[in-house]
Amino acid sequence: MNNILKILNFTDNHKRLGISSKKSKEPLTNKLTAFSREELNQILTLYGRKVVSGEWKDYAIDTLKDQAVFSVYRKTNEIPQFTIIKIPKLRHSNGVYQIKGQDGRILKRGSELSNLLKILEKDTKRYKII
């Protein structure tokens, strides 16, 4: 009952199983895309202002393999009102950042986050976002 077996002793190909052992010198890297501290500072500063004004209530951050997503919610049980997406792969074509609306349409794209966040700083009741 107390026999503990190490699976690594019975396999020849550690990479095939996705397990790194102490013997293998090649570490497995699971690279995720994430927001930097400066980017999060800009986003959370805007988020704080919107929470104080009563427009936003909750947020979620997702780090995926090819993109990072910051979702903003008006209520916690709804779909996101806005999503700020960072896709480093699009650096040379459309810009790294995108802002999508509640319906999934891209509201703005660009390579500078501060310029994109200006669209969310506006009073959405006064302005129509296209």
C-alpha cells in the first residue's frame, strides 16, 4: 500500500508527455502573454476612476498563450462591457492593443495603450462610440 512509483522512471520520452525531469536539461516553457506593470497601471487608473463614478463594477484579467485580455464589467453577472486586448503578434500590422465593445466589435486599435484608453475615458452617455 505504501509503494510509490515515479512515472519518470518508466518513460523514455519525457518531452512527449510534457513532463520535465531533473535529468533533462531542456526546461519546458509555457510562455503566456501578460500585461506589463506600466500597462496595468494605466488600465487600473482608468478603472479606478470609472468605479468611483459608478460606471464599472468588476474586472477580469486573462493571460493566454497568444493574448492578454482585461475585461470590464458593469455588473458581475453580465458579459464584459469592454475588453482591452494585447496581441503581440500584431505588432507590425494593426498594433498590439485592441478595445472591443460589448457586441464584440473592435472599437479602436493601436500600438500605444494610452491613446486607446482615451476612448474609454469619455462619457459614454454623451458620446456615441463607433
